[in-house]
Amino acid sequence: MAVVTLLRTWSRIAGRLICVHYFETCSNIHVLKPKYVYFFGYPSFKYSHPHQLLKTAAALQGQIVQFKLSDIGEGIREVTIKEWYVKEGDTVSQFDSICEVQSDKASVTITSRYDGVIKKLHYNLDDIAYVGKPLVDIETGALKDSEEDVVETPAVSHSEHTHQEIKGQKTLATPAVRRLAMENNIKLSEVVGSGKDGRILKEDILNYLEKQTGAILPPSPKAEIMPSPPKPKDRTIPIPISKPPVFTGKDRTEPIKGFQKAMVKTMSAALKIPHFGYCDEVDLAELVKLREELQPIAFARGVKLTFMPFFLKATSLGLLQFPILNASVDENCQNITYKSSHNIGIAMDTEKGLIVPNVKNVQICSIFEIAAELNRLQKLGSAGQLNATDLTGGTFTLSNIGSIGGTYTKPVILPPEVAVGGLGTIKALPRFNQKGEVYKAQIMNVSWSGDHRIIDGATMSHFSNLWKSYLENPGLMLLDLK
């Protein structure tokens, strides 16, 4: 009789219910467990939101799901927990940020695939988490809705979908941007992204909010007016502020992790490569003048123009003539693979260590496009937000040691690449022209390293001379640009 009463009550509330498959007895209490349920008279369940019934079924069971760390790719098997965005007892929804992890290649933000309540965090900060192992426990039935509440809840229409989910396309935005949009109840589908490939940036959210509400928002960094530098006679020498070193008299031992762990692996492999070194100097006087002329134009487009885009483009033009420098070899050095794309890496010194993101397909990019991509990589690198795609797939590397100081260096090849270049600082030095007259030159030293198993000295010298000619006479690049 209890079962009949429950069935009648449920049917009266839900409408016409058919195909109830079976029920079972648990602890002397009869519980109805529908296996195949179809609702008629409620078309919203069937058409407007096909996933609503599936998610409701999980909520009814109140199960605790172990959210496991998924495969991040690139052979990464372990990561370090850098920051938790949730704590036990917090309610999360799909796409909410759970934590930030640091691999030996990049920082990655892990997002939730479930709606529910965090019941357990399996790791503390700085713990090592392993791919395929539980990261957090999420109670998917945290709302604990009754059957009547579930049946009477109307389905969510497409216009009410969460702003992270857009039908038919993928919205590119970082978790921080998604969180900002959620806090201000903004749908990402209504925001036009100004980043690469339509990526929505923080500035896009702020501009959208300003247009909608008329709120007074902090100005974008690009719009800030920088004060003019003081004249030399008024310029004061800044006094470096640093904390005095504290001598503890104790040794300390800490595990090698993160980018340092990647460096151990990469440099150990590089030690097996017989390096060939080649050095030269380049007069950048004409390039300095050209850059000064183009800087205002690039600034008007919102891009900072440095010398590096010219270095990358000259490198790419040189690789077209000497493709063996843009190749890779297998572990036993039995086969050479010539890479079609020029994915040129740039070594960056960050607070977390040395990282080498790369600019993809330099061979088909303009100098302005290269500059814009470098701006993006440098910004993300400084914030520690580079992803694995930015840090992998490189085919050639340039190390700009001159930005820190120094002239010559001995760069180390990053396997499976076969060549690398090191750029020194630019100095104004006296030189002689063809008439024997002294003039002011802008000298930069360059140091090349090649895998001597497949690259001989003559090839590296010819490549360096061609690269040098492009930079000493920037107009020559126009003749070979595609």
C-alpha cells in the first residue's frame, strides 16, 4: 500500500508518467527507482535541456564522485599543487576552477566537471599529485532535492545556460576571466574577444560592463599615460632596495620540482649531444633606426615593438635556406625529420625559473604579428599562466641573454632540436667603415650552437652570415618575405 500511495502521489505531481521499470526494498522501506522514465506534457524536459534529467538522476542518488586528475598531455604524469580555489564544504558548478597545478612544462588550472559540494581535498599545497589519482571528492547530490521538487523544477532554456557554455562553439577565456564574468552576471557569448583567436580578455569584460552599466572602471593598462622620462640632468640614480641576507648557519634540503625538474631532464639529454659553437658580431645600426620609425605605429596598434620580432623573422628566412637547422633526430640519431613549421622558442627568465615558450609558424607571420604574439607570451610568462601548447612543439630556439647582460654565451641545445642561438647585449662601439673612417656602430654578439652529428661548421657559418645580412640591411628581408 505504501508503494501504491507513493506512486499515486508522484504521478499526480509529475503528470502522466509511464514505463516505471522496477522498485526494490531497502532497509524495510520501499523506494521507487525509475530506470526508464518518460514525461509527457513537459516538452521542456525533452527538447530545451536534454541533460537536465541526467543530472537530476545523479543528484537523487547523492553519490560522492572521486574527481581524478586527467591526463594533461605531453607525457606529464605528475604535477605540484600550487593553489586551491576551493575548500571542503564549498559548492561548485561545472567549469568552476578547482585548483592550479604546476607541471615541469606549464601551469594549468583544473576545472570541475560536476555540480555539487566539495567533500575532501586529497592533497595539500605543494604536494605532488599524480595523473589518474583522485584530486577531490565531490558530492553530486549535495542539493538533496526531493522527488517532488525535481519533477516540478522547470527545465532551463538555452538562453539561461551558464555563461561558460556556448552551443556550437568554444569560448576561449582564462578561469580568472570566466570568474569575473560570472561575478558580474555576464554571458561570454555576448562579449567580443580581442585576444588571439577571439580569446576574451579581462579588458573585454571590463569594457562590456562599462557599456552596460556606465560604471566607472579602472583604466586599461594600455590606456595609461606614462610620464615622460626626466632629462639627464634631472635624473636621479635609484637606490636598489633589497633585504639584507640572513645567515642561519643551517643547511636545508628541498625537492627539485617544477621548471627545475624539467631543466634536469632536458639538460641531461642535451649532455649527450656533441655541441659545435660559432660566434660573430652584428652591426644593428640600420635596424635601430628602422625600429625607432616603426615603434609609434606599433604602439598605436597596441603592440610593443622590440628587436626580437626582427631576430625571429631573420631566423625563419635563414631556416628556409638551411632547413637542416630546423630539423630533429631520433634517439639513436638514425633518422632526420625536417620540420615544416618554424616554431621558434624564446628563453624567458621568470620568477619560477627559465621557460621557453615558442612563436608558432613564424614563416607565415608578419613582423607585427610576431611582435603581438611575443607580447602575449611575455605577459602570460610573467604571470605564470603559459599553457602546455605555448611551451611545446619548438623547432629552434633563441636565448636573449643580452636582456640581462653579457656579450658571448654558450647556449645549450634543447632536444629534440638541433640548433640554438644566444643573443648578447647591444652596445655602441667604434668601428671602421670601408673607407677606414671611424663611426658609431650598434654591436650585438651572437653565439650559435649546433648538433655536430648532423650540422657541420660551414653550414652554421653560412646560416649566420645570411641572418647577419638581414639584420644589418633590413631592407633585404623585404625581398624574401612571403
